[in-house]
Amino acid sequence: MEKTKITASLKKYTMVIALILVVAFFYWSTEGKILYAQNLNNLISQNAYVFVLATGMLLCILTGGNIDLSVGSVVCFVGGIGAVIMDKDMNCWLAVIVMLVVGLLVGMFQGFWIAYVKVPPFIATLAGMYAFRGLSNVVLQGYTVSVSDITFLNVFGGGADCYVPDFLGGENLNMTCLAAGILIAAVYILMTVRGRIRKKTKGYATEPFAGEMIKTVLVSVIILWLFYKLANYKGIPSALIWIAVVLLAYAYITSKTTMGRYLYAVGGNEKATRLSGVNTKKVYFFAYANMGLLSGLAGILTIARATSAQPTYGQGYEMDAIAACFIGGASAYGGVGSVMGMVVGATLMGVINQGMSIMGMEANYQKVVKGLVLLIAIIFDVMSKKEKK
Amino acid sequence: MAKVLLEMKNITKTFPGVKALDNVNLKVEEGEIHALVGENGAGKSTLMNVLSGIYPYGTYEGDIVYNGEICKFNKIKDSEEKGIVIIHQELALVPYMSIGENMFLGNEQGKKNAIDWDKTYAEADKYLKMVGLSESSKVLVKEIGTGKQQLVEIAKALAKHAKLLILDEPTSSLNETDSKALLDLMLEFKKQGMTMIIITHKLNEVAYVADKITVVRDGSTIETMDKRTTEISEDRIIQGMVGRELTNRFPKRENVKIGDVNMEVKDWTVYHPLYPERKVVDHVSMNVRKGEVVGIYGLMGAGRTELAMSIFGQSYGTGITGTLKLNGKEVTLKNPKEAIRNKLAYVTEDRKGNGLVLTNPIKINTTLANLDSISKNKVIDKDKEYQVAEEYRQKLRTKCPSVEQNVGNLSGGNQQKVLLAKWMFTEPDVLILDEPTRGIDVGAKYEIYCIINDLVAAGKSVVMISSELPEVLGMSDRIYIMNAAKIVGELDAQDATQEIIMANILKSGKGE
């Protein structure tokens, strides 16, 4: 009994364990450089777009393994529009709103064909991938447009000074960052305890006490450690705030709301969901329109990080997002997957990327390794499912 | 006594944690039709999988003696070489390939890397003739109906030089006419000396074709009866299958008051969604009262499911005309959501395909059709959800470790209960149950009948669609008979007998 429990939890946390092993490997092979404060900081800032896009992609994948190939082009298109607006010295918040609205409109446009006209998502978004890449070139007229609006860069994490200012005025340590870390860990622990008490009093099944305690302690330690590290450097990168907002919002949407429930149900059995009185077309439309909105946000983060917009930006972003979801345990048939899983998947890809860069591995081989990691993750998934039968 | 062709001796097969077969013995004589009957999960299919080599030699205990020698099959090909061919329950044909291509798939004619198409089609035509199919072997499989597809499967088996043909529920997807034709074909083959094993749920088929009957229960062979020497009644077979005498297969309904008309359909006509010139429901009028169980009996393809689904928020068909009155008020239901809001529920016949999300737990399936009632501002109250699921689990006595269990892991009977729970939770006034006991065993059937009785006792109306005559007769207050898209008769349950119902269908003329 104990043994089966352990193997079950091992299976549940396979990717977390894989992540720990990968970090350990790079810690060893880069002589600890991978965990330098600056590298952790870069890991977050560089991968902000992956987290945001993978969140949107997860919703599409949940509806039945459907993917959106156009996100890379949409990121570039939206970014281009924003850069041009700011280049004309208009208000940066206007640019932000325009970018989000354009992203949403693009998503609604594609979602309409997919949901209401039944164009297969692969084809509808492949068309989008070509079209919006072309339009990005048109918007930017083939040139690089630089972004220099300071407010914009600070808020969305570009340039050198894109950190949450230290209100508490620490000297060597960024006190705001440290305080934030402590606060987050405290809230996390409080919520876990409260949830457990609530479940107990209502007589629901709870996770084994030891397991949940180990998990809570580990997660809290990691949070504290991460913020301590960041405090040692320049504090909280502003990109982290955007990542956190998106992840928390969508973790909530997918697990607690009716729309979240419908996403899973449609992916699990579309016909049954339709006969249960759910407007399944609306569910598809929501997934793709939302993908557009998040592509808009990713576009903002991308041009802020690069402080410019170029017609080649965003290439391959869709693949990073898709890979993060699948590595994070989303099913290629839909109906299975979670935001937390996706976060682990995206982090795993990010760590591998960065580790290889620090090791000075050639870019071409880096791609080979990434491909193999994706393949191995899926093989693992398929094998573990087979065993169950 | 005829020669024994096949003998399976003391076969025991264990899966991790389950003993699927326990000392099974089966003896089949040359030239006989041997029926294998038993409840779902009794082990019939496992036994046949052992025989055909799907479970290779060494993974089971016991011996297979075929034609006097002990066989050690490692794969299906091995058993097929000996002439043992299984036709599985689900048709395994590729729709976009021709009949001929399908028949020789994996058994291609000609040289190693070059298929001889002339030979393929000539051979195929030869075997099609043997099964009495006039279709050319170049026709695509998707162009022919399921009845003919089943014949193609048999022709395919013959092309493998079958000596022992095993048919696993061969008529489960066929209508009455096609079933009869298939059974007659089996009798014809018997005359030519073929040996056959038929696995079936339908006892009338057993009575029609079988020479011997072996009953399997809980992984063991209970008994073998020889129909040629003794008279065997259906009740006798059922008794063997369930291990007890079912004196009453249908629970009694007492003191249920039948009230006003709850749902009324008038002149309901529906056309096929893909072939809009084809009428699938033709001017149907019917009603159901409060506290009443109305049975709709008809053969497959009579238009029963189409009628039900078109009523349930137009979820099937085009060009729907006619009026629908619920509780005396005329309503137009444009989609399932409106149907649910108007207290109508449709429990599908296809629980895996149209009913449940198998990858999700019981609690999520239970609440899916009425999520709004447990959520506030589109946010789900998970406590309430758990309570609701738990309540229905206890009420319907669903067997499961907890409501967090994925529905895909449950048995058919328990899945059906979850499906019922889901629709009961929408608090309907009228429930349309489409084949509510299909593919579940006798014990679970009884429990479903009890649930139906509870529903009408609470003043609901139940429309029960079924193609099992005893069930319709045993459960209904009133019976509509449907054939070829029309209602061809209406009977009070007290007056109805199997003969009268069948006569009604036959009188209405042979349906297309």
C-alpha cells in the first residue's frame, strides 16, 4: 500500500523531479553559475513571453489538442504596431491598450473561423501565421523601430532599470523584494492550512498529512530562496509581476470557473458537453480569442525586453509555448492539463536553454537537445499511461 | 458422437489483481454451432482472446487442444493459420478502402511486394458470393450498410480458410432483418460442415441457431447444455447466467398516480441532417403523463433516437416541424440549454460517445449539465459540487471508491448511474431514457429499473426507448410502437404481448 502510494506520487511529480535533476545537472556542469542571482533574474525576464503564451496555448490544447500556430506572428504584428505608435511620441498607455485590443481582435477573428465555421484550427492559424508575419513587415515597413518610452520599458521589463523600486530602502539587499517573498510564502502556507482545515471540517478526502507538509515546506523554501536571490541582485524584475498576474488569473479561471470547466469538458467529450446544454462553439471561440489577447501581452513584453520591434521577432514562439504545455503534462488529445504543470514545463525548457547557453553550447545543438527533451517527455507520458492499463 | 474439434482444458488467466478466467473448460464438436452466453464481464471475450492468441501461450494456464494437438499460439496469425478466425464485435473495416482491399488487408494476394489486384478482386468476389452479397468487391466499405459490412467481415474470415469461426456479438449493430439473414447464413455454413462459436446476449438468437450452450459466469464455465437432446427455456439460461432464479426481473411499481399530460408532441417531422430529403421522423404524435412510464419500442433505425434528440433542443436533424407542449404550454426549444431550462432531459443511448466525459471524475460529470446551479457569477462552488455528487452516489448506489474517481474507470452499469445522476440533477419533469440498460448486466439493470420507479413515484414522466421487448413490456404503463419513422401503434401495457407488438410492426409493412 505504502509502495503504491509512493509510486503514484512519483508519477504525479515526474516533471518536477525531472526539473530538479536538470537543475542539479547544470549546477554541476556550470560550476554553480546557473543559480547566480543574475542568471535567475534573466531566466525570468527572458522567458516571460513563454509563460504568457503557454498559458493561452494551454486553453486551446485543453479544448481537444488544438494548437495556435499564429502566435509568433501575432506577437510580432502587435509589437510592431505598438512600437510605431510610441515612435510617433504618443502616450505609451494608449499604445498598450491598442496592442491588447488588436491582439484580442486577431484572436476573435481566428476564433470565429474555428468555432463558427469549423475551419480546422491547425489550418486557420497556419493561415494566420503567414498573414500576420506579412502584416508585421508592412507595419514596420521592413525596418527596426526602437522603443524608448521610459515608462513603458520600466513597467514591462525592458532595458536596464526594469525592477520594482525598493520602497523600503535596503542597502545591499533589496528589502521590498525580500518582504514580498516572505509575504508570498506566508500567504501560501496560510492558504494551504486553511484549505486543509476546511476540507477536514467538511469531511472531504485530504492528501496525506506528511506529503502535503513536505510539499508546503518545499514550495515555501523555494519561494523564499528565489526572492532572497533576486534581492541580492536588483530586486523583483517587472516581468515577474506580469507572469504572476497571468498565471494566477488563469489558474483560477481553469480550476474554479464554469468556463474553465467547459474547456476541459469539450476536450474530453465534445458531443456529451454539447448535449449537456453547453454552447461548445463559444468555448472554442473563448479559447482562441483569449489566445489573441495573451499574444498581445506577449508582444508588449517582447518589444519591451528588446527595446525595439523587428519584422523577425516572435519566430518559433508558438513552438516554445506548445512544447511547454506538452512537457507540462497536457494531453495531445485535449481535456487534460493544468497551469501548474505548464509552469513546470516552461521552466524546464527555460532552464535547459539557459544552462546550455552558459555552458557555451553551440546554438544548433541546443535545438537538438530541446527537441529530444520534448520527445522524451511525451514518450514518458505515453508509457506511464500504458502501464495503468 | 461427432469428433471434438476444439477442447479448452482448465484455462486460467489472471490479470494483475483479477482472476479473469478460473479453470474454464470448453468442448466444441466439429460441425456444431456452440453458443457462449454470460453476463458482461463474465469472461467470454477473454476466453476467446486466449483461444486466438491475443494473449500468447504462457500468459495463461491450461491447454488448448485443437484437432487433436496441443496449440501454443503466440499471435493471432498463428491461430488463423490453423483456421481459427474471430470476428470481433466492433467492425474492423477501413471505410475508405474497397471491400476487396479490406478483405485481404494483412493477407495481400500476389507476390511479396507487388499486390496482384486482379487476383484480389476475383478472390474477393468469390467469397462475397459465398456469403450471399451481390455487391462488387470494388465498392468502398463506407458505401454499404452495417448489415452488409458484417457480411464482408465474414467473407474476410472465409478468405482466411476458416474452419472454426468465432462470432463475438455479430448482431449487436444490426437490425432485425439483417440479424435474421446473418443467422440463416450461419445455419447454411453449418450444413457445409463449418464449426462456429457465437457469443451473444440475445437469447432468442441462441434458441434459433445454437446446438449447444455453454454458460460462463464470473470467469468459470457453469454448465453446458445440449439443445438437441433437451428442451431449454430462456429462463433456464438466465438462471445459469445470473446464478439465481430471477422470479421478477422488473420491480413492481405501486400506488403511482398517473396525472395530467406533461409532454405532448404533435405532427413531429424531422429530416436527416446530411440527406435533407430523407424523412427520419414522420408526423409523430405522442404524449406522456405525470407519473407515467411510456415505452417506445422499435427496431434499430426506426427513428426513435432521432425523435428523442430532435425533441431535446433540436440536437438532431433539420427541417423540424410540429408542436411540442410541456406542461400544457407550447414551447420552441432551439438548443439543449433551452430544453434543460424547460425541465426536459435526454439520457443518451451512447454513454461513452455522447454522455460522459470519461477523462473527468464522477463529480464533474454529475454537475456538467447544471453547473450554473452550483456556481455564483460563473465561479464554481466546489463544496456544493462535492456534496451534490456524493448525494447522488448514495442515492443511486453507484459503486466507486469516491466521487473523485474518473468515470472511464467505472463499469458500464456504474457509468450508466453517473449518467442518470447527471440528468436527475438538472431536476427535469420529463426524462427521455434512450436504451437505459444497454450493455449492462442483469443485476445493474434491476437497479436502473428501481431508479425509474422512484422517478415516476416522485411525479416525473419517463419516456423509455428500448429495443428489448421484455423490458418495454415489464416497465411501461403505455407503449408506442415505432417503425420506419412513424408511430404505428399505441398499446396499454396490460393488453400488450410480444406477439401483438411484433404483429403491429409487421402489419405496418416492411420498413426501409
